[in-house]
Amino acid sequence: MSKKSKKDVIEEQVDENENQTMQEELETVSVEEQLQEDLKNEKNKFLRLFAEFENYKKRTNKERIDLFKTAGQDVMVSMLPVLDDFERALNHIEDDKEAEDLRKGVLLIYQKLLSTLEQKGLSVIKVEQGDTFNADDHEAITQIAAPTKDLKGKIIDVLEKGYKLGDRVIRFPKVVIGQ
């Protein structure tokens, strides 16, 4: 067995120290990389959670606004027959020349009711004789023979007005179409 020189022993110790230092640096780098990766993952989770929460807030605000817009829908739907009765009464009173004061009173009440409902978002769906029938926009009550060829598939008469509350149709116009 040969004896190692002092120089060889020192070199071996230096080599061992260098190897150990390099391993510690590698471990430190890998720990730093691991921490960086963990931080990146946590940031990603946070951003996703934040985006999900923002979407939730927007959705609930939109639902709340829609609810407020249509909160009176049941009341509006129940008031529509009253409007129809007022219109019938006005049509009937117009035929009677002696009831001029009565007609003015009923007309005043009708206009006040209609303007109040319009302020709350109610609007009449405009439909006239001769308009093209569309099953998505109108409710056909019956079909009759068209008086002229140009009225085939078109609206002959409007039996009941249609109404919207905001953008939502709460009653489709009831029409008679030509065949």
C-alpha cells in the first residue's frame, strides 16, 4: 500500500468540498426552481379564482337587473284585460253620440292607465292589416279566405293587441290571416 502524499490528501479534500458545494448549489437551484414553479401555480390559481368571481358578480348583477325589469310582469299581464276592456268601451261609446262626456271621461282614464303602464316598461307591439304573418311574432287565431290575392299569407285583422315588457313579449298579438 502506498502512502498518499499530503498534497494528494489535500487535493482529495478540495475535490470533495467542491463536489459537495456543487451538489448544494444544484439542490439550491432545484429548490429555487421548485419554489418558482409553486409560485407560478399559485398565481395561476389566484387569477382563475379571481376571474371566476368576477364572472359570478357580473352574472348576478345581470340577473338582478333582469329581475327588476320584469318584477311587475305578473301585474302587467293581469292589467292587459283591463286595457282591452277600456278599448272596447271606447269603441262602443264612439258609436253613441249622446254620451260625449262619458267618452271623454273613459278616454281620460284609459290614457292615464296606459301612460302609467308605459312608464313601467309596457309597450304595444305594432301590427297592422296587410303585414306579413310571422308565427314567431304573431298568434294566429283563425284563417279566412283572403279578400284579395295580395293579402294571402298576410294579416287580415288584429283581434287583440300584443304587448312587450321591456324586451320580453308578454302577450303576442292575436290575428286573423288570409288563406
